[in-house]
Amino acid sequence: MADDVEQCRVALKRCPPDHSDRPKFLSNLALSLRDRFTQRAIPSDLDECIELDRAALLLRPPGHSDRSSSLNNLAISLRDRFAQRGVPSDLDESIELHRAALLLRPPGHSDRSSSLNNLAISLRDRFAQRGVPSDLDESIELHRAALLLRPPGHSDRSSSLNNLAISLRDRFAQRGVPSDLDESIELHRAALLLRPPGHSLRSSSLDNLAISLSDRFTQRGVPSDLDESIELHRAALLLRPLCHSDRSSSLNNLAISLRDRFAQRGVPSDLDESIELHRAALLLCPPGHSDRSSSLNNLAASLSDRFAQRGVPSDLDESIELHRAALLLCPPGHSDRSSSLNNLAASLSDRFAQRGVPSDLDESIELHRAALLLRPPGHSLRSSSLDNLAISLRDRFAQRGVPSDLDESIELHRAALLLRPLCHSLRSSSLNNLAISLRDRFAQRGVPSDLDEAFSLFLQLSHISHAVSRMDLAAAKSWATSAEKTNHGSALVAYQTALKFLDQHVTLLSSSSRHFDVVSMVTSSLAVDAFSSGIRHGALTTAVELVEQGRAVFWNHLARFRTTLDELSMARHTGATLAEEFKRLSFRLRNAFDQSTEEQSPQIRQLTMQWDDVVSRIRMLPGFSRFLQPPLFSDLQKAAEDGPVIIVNASQYSCDALIVLSDQGPTHVPINITRTEVFELSSEFQSITEQFGCSDQQNKLVGILRKLWHDVVDPVVQALRVLNVCPGSRIWWCPTAEFTLLPLHAAGPYERNRDNLSQIYISSYTPTLATLVHARRSVSQYASTQYFVAIGQGNPDRGKELRCVAPELAAIAQRLVPIVSSFTSLRDSLATVQGALDALNHNQWLHLACHGMPNRTQPFESSFTMRDGPLMIKDIIRSNWQNPEFAFLSACHTTVGGKKSPDESIHLAAAMQFSGFRSVVGSMWSVDDEVAQEVVSTFYDNLVDDLGKLDCTRAAVALHKAVKKLRRNNVPLEQQIVFVHIGV
């Protein structure tokens, strides 16, 4: 390279100033210097190159045949200098020179496409610096023109496709027009086809297509886009071995995509791999590398995510050390210093929360103070810094009780709130933070004005009408908790607001179980506490509406949302368009909320307005006036058309029963038990169910059933008698919280000459009133044709053999083959996961005899054991069966749900009911094979009506009669009461 430069110098010296070849020698030396600058980055080489290009241009006046080349060369060198030093005038001059060169290369000129391309690239660079939309629009039009001059077969076609694709992606990032991104992706695909394996630019094309697909995933949420993006990043990485200059960038891109997929699906291995890739990228960014601080930061952020998920202290410690290292690379004056200070402070605050070491909190406060100084009035992140410092000071007050910390925290929260006006996405968080600090100060000093102000701030939450984030939901829950703590009169309004927010927020979620795990964490106990508040305020119908809104969130979302959107999609062209628009905006809002930062507030505001507009337009369609609004009591009351529904609620504030009847207001029944006692009772009961079989457990079981009778069920029975509900009538139990785990249907005094509940009324269950209303409405249009499938798996892939499965299925076949339209039996090798799912697509009646495998920590993975593996709840959810009527689940533990959120009713029987089965029989614990066979035989005899047809509304009575027969045969008590009926 040095030899080239020196040879060109010698040649130039030998050429006299007035020689006709002098401009050529000037240009040659300039090109050699620019090549050397590209290799060594010595600024003086580029400066000299520019001066030589200027001199050459002067010797090629207008009319000279090589003037366009000189204009082009000088323009390129100036753009290179702009890229190095960022002086705007260099870029402006470069653009003017490219324009002049283009004028000298009219249509037909061999270098026109090159000139169009160069001017387009410079305009895009200027757009990137100053954000003037017209520069980007012109750049795109120039790239389109260049592409037309590079038809298939042209050596530069792949570059033109790539350049146009990148500019369109930039315009999408600025304006959000989906067609720009779609076209960008198609152009990147076309460029990739022209860069087959072995092409020097293939890795770059793979990378560009991957980034555009990732952008489209962020906008629309199609999982396949993200999966393809990850595979393309993997392919690009394989083409960038250890010595490749872009390897660290490839490692980083793949790591970020995997972290995005973890955020969406929660698969731990994605996050682990992301962390390992970030580690590898960091090794390629040694001290002195320009990307080292961002690499340190990315790895630290992923480790923080993993700490938040698994709580391993070493992840947080390492994250803190990485943030410290990143901060050292952002000295005073560095544009990223305030972010680095903030990140380190946040991690130290997390460690203080985990371990309580005072020095971590003190350092966090000092770092937040330093970050705040770098975010003066007018800075986009000032309100976040004010808020973060205020929260850390309040934490220190909670630890050490120094009043000045709390006073300063309040003033900082006030300042943050002023910067977050009514439509700001973080306003609810600011209202909550300031209200809590004022409440804490009231608790310390007792000044009434602090408490009044706190609740006037909380009340502002009730006026939020836009699409709701998880932060809004957490703020409303905090209001309810504060109102209960201080016995404030706004408690019921707080619960109504929180549950309205929950309802709105859930509409934005996908049907991913992970999203509902997050929501159930935010809202745990919200519904049962709201119900209790309604009872205590005498607002009984409101109590029913609130408990319905906040329980079985996942199932209600699936049922209400899926059904309503399906109906909307069929409501002529307008409905279908609005349904698609609603789904698209819901996904984009969810993503924006998940990554909510100060900078994203304007984007969230714009998306929220669009979302609100679509919801308003849907509500104007005939039959959709209550779209996304929870059912009213008058709707829910229809659940009691065939008998009373009894809600049994356990809240930390009170335990109550409420009888819902179809023709009058609800009746409150006080019950003499606390939530702690209910919890202890259900824990004791769960441990007994694992040891059924010995006489000692039988005595304990009777003790629990007597306590349930005395404290809960007998008061309800007395109230039902007062309401003239005749003995022998059907009743429905709708338990909440830990009551969901207790056998209310089997309660009784268990004494001679006294009736147990099962001898007075016929009990069924329902997870929610809305589910029962839906089941009552869903009368099959195929009632005249009855298709029945019996699926039995006695020899599963794993688990012990079930010998009674074959005779059980044979007995059912003998009873039903003569009366149903079609009877299918799938056994052993035919009873596979896919075989079962296919059979359910063609049959409305199901009997399933196999092992039931509850998973109390990951309830969505609870399953029925088939020949080739588990048929899980998540498989059932994805199915879309037509008009299912009845399912008998002759398997163990089919009504056992998740440990952490019993109110979500995530169990096998509920999955069948919410998938459309109007009536389901399931089991609460292990069933003896012989007992199952005996129950089944009597049950199906009684399921047939007077016309010789199966009738799913007879299931509860049929089960009642089958159990009565067991009682006469002296079967152990726990086996007499193991089966329960759910639904109509």
C-alpha cells in the first residue's frame, strides 16, 4: 500500500503542471491515499486525498470528458470524511457533487446507475444524521431508478436490491408503513438468491434479511418471522469465523433475537444461549474496541433478565460488574454516560432488594443523582431519572427511617409527575409512586393532608380510558391495597378500576400461557378481595361482576375473545377488516408496553389512539356494542336458570358465600371461617389425597368433610331452604381461591340419621358463571346425530398398565352402539396424541380412559397419557372442535390445577369445558380402576333419555345415581366422592 502511494507521488512529480495527463495522476494518488486510509484510518491520508481530488476537478472544467469521474471521486472522499468526523458540511458538499455528476450521466450513460446509487447512499446518510424525510424519499426513488438499470444478470443487481431494501426499512422505522417493510423483506430475499453459498456478501445478505424479519415480528407478532430471523442469523454466523471483522456483530444480532424469543415464549434455553453469544461477542471486543461498552451492556442486561427469572445471585453480581466496566468506558462527556449510570444503579438496587446490604442502596442513590445531573430539564429521560432516584430514597427511608429521605422522595416524584401529562404511558406509575410515598409519610407523621392527597392521586387512575399496560394494572392494585390498609372509602372504586384495567389489558395479550403467568402474578387475590369488598359495601351484584372479571382470566380471554373475533370476522367485509386491524394493533401495543421506556411514550400514545379508534368503530357495529366489556350481572344471572349457583369466596378480608338465583337479587350467606383456615384445610386435604387407602386417612377425610359442612356448606343449605330450593334439586358450586381444591359436594355431618349434602341436593361445579351461561346457550345443531368416541390407553408410553381400560370401553360400546349415530373406539396403538385430536374433530361425545398427569407447577403441561406421549392442555387449547357436547374423563386428577393460581382453573377438565364441551365429568384425585368401571356402567345407563338419546344435561343426575350405587356396595369413602360434574 505504501509502495502504491509512493509510486503515484513519483509519477505526479514527473508530470508538469500543464500536462494533459496531470488530472489523471492527481486522481491516481488520491485513490491510493483513500485506499490506504480505508486500511489504516490515518486522517491526514484522507485530507490529502480530498485536496488532490479538488485539484483534479479544477483541471477538468465543464465539458471535460472525465469531469463526472472527478466529481464522483471528490464526493466519495468527502462522504468518507463525514463518516469519520461527522462534519455536516462535508456531507452536504458530497451530495451537491453527486448531483452534478448525475447531470453529466444522462439516461443511457454507462455509469448512470453508479451515480444514482452514490447520490442515494449520501442522501440516506444525511437522513440518518438529520432525519429530514424528503432525503430518505429521494434516496428510495434514486435506488429504484438504479435498480431498473441493473436488470437480472447485471453484476451489481444484488447491491441495488440490498440498498433499496435497507432504505425502505429505514422509512418503515420512521413512519411505520407495513408495505415498506414487506417490500424490504422481498428485496432482501431476492438479493440473497443472487448471493449463493460462496459469495463474499452472502453473510451480509443473511444478516439484513434476518434484521428485517425481526422488525416485522416486532410489528405483527408472527412467530415464524422471529424463528426464520434466528435461523438466518445462525447461517450468517457460520460464514463469519473467528477472524471475520463482522463476527461480533453477528453474535450480538443472534443473541438479541434469542432474547426477544425468550421474552415472547419464556423458553429458558433461548436466554442461556443469548448470554453465551453475548459472552463470545464481548471476547471479540477487547479493551479499546468501539463496541465494547455496548457489548458489556448487552451481556449485563441478559444476565439481569436471567436473574429476574431464576433468582441466581451470581447472575446479578456479574451483571453489576459488567455495568461497572461499561461505565468506565463512558467517561464524563460521553453520550451514553447517563444510561450507564442508570443501569448500574438499577442493578445495585435489585441486589439491595435481594440481600439488604445498605452500601448497595447508598451507591445506587449516588449513581441516580449523577445520572439526573446529566439529564437536565428538557431531556427525554429526566422523568425516569427523577422517579428512579425517588424510589431508591423511599427504599432507604423504609430501611433506616430518616424523614429527609422520604421528603426528598416525595418532591422528586412530584417533579416526575409534572413531566408525565395525562396521555403519558408512565403517568399511572408516577401517580402510584407519589401516592405511596405520601401514604408512607402519613403512616409516620399522621398529617391528614398527606393521605387526602395520596387518594386524590389514586382517583386519577379511574379516568384512564386508553389501552392499559401492566404498570397501569399494578398501580390500580396498589390503590386497592392502600385503601384496604387505611380503611379508605375508595376501596370498591379501586377494585372496579383494577379489574377494568385487567379486562382491557388481557385483550392485548396473545394466548401464550407465559403472558397469563405474568398477569396472574400482578393480580393474585385481586378478584377474591374485590368480591369481599363488594360484600362488605353491600354491593352484591357488583361483587359478582367483579369476581367474574378477575378469575379464570386465561379461559375467559380465550372464550370471549376468540368467539367475539370469530363473529366479528364473519360480520361482512367491515367486520373482518376491523378484526384484523384490532389484532395487529393489540400485538404492537403489547410489544410497546413490554419494552415501555420514556422514549417510547409518543409511540405508545399514537398506538393507543389507533387502538381506541378501532374499538369504538367495532362497538358501532350491530350486535357488538359491548365488545371487550365484561358481562353485567343481568347476563351472569342466566347461569342460574336451572338451579342456584353458589359462589364460595375466600379473601384475606372475609370469607363469604353468595347464592345467585335467576329471578331475584343475590343472597349473602356469612360463613364462619378465615382464608388462613381455608388454606390450612386445603393443604391438609391435598396431603391426605396422596395417602388414600389406610383407615387413618379415612378418619381425617371425614374430619375435613365435617368441618366444611359445619363452617361453609350447612349455612348455605339453610339459606337454600329459606329460598324454597327443594331437596333433590340441582345446585352449582362456584368456588374461589383455595376452596377450588376442596370437595364441597361431599360435605356433611357424617352422623347416623343426619343427611350429608349429597342426600339433599345434586351438586355440580362451574369455574365461572360466564362459562355456565355459555354452556347453556351452546345447544348443538347436530343434536339429532350423535357421534361418540371412546379413547382408551391402557399401555401408555410411560406409566403403569391400566388393565380395566379394555373392559371399560367394551361395556360402553355394548350400551351405546345401538343408540348413537356413530361409535368409534380407539385403543392402545391407535390411541395416540394425533389420533385423539383427529377423533375429536369428528365426534361430539367423548369417553377418555387413561392416566391423567397433573403438573401443579406448570399447569399448561398437565396431560392425558397417550401411547406416544402426553396430550397436554396446550394441545387441547389449540384445537377448534365443532359443537362438542360431553366428556367423561375416566382418569386421575383431572380437576387438579396450578399451585400458584387456583383461581385460573388451569386443569384438564376445565380445558375440555373451555374448549366447548358443555358437560364434563372429572376426578379430584386418584381413581381405582374397578371403581371407574362400576361408575361408568351405571352412569351411561342413566345418561340416556326417555327417547333413547344421550342427553348431556342428565350427566349430573347420572353421576349422582352411579355414586349412590357405590355407597350401597361399601366402596371406600374417598372413591365414592372422587368424581365431580362440571357444566350444564
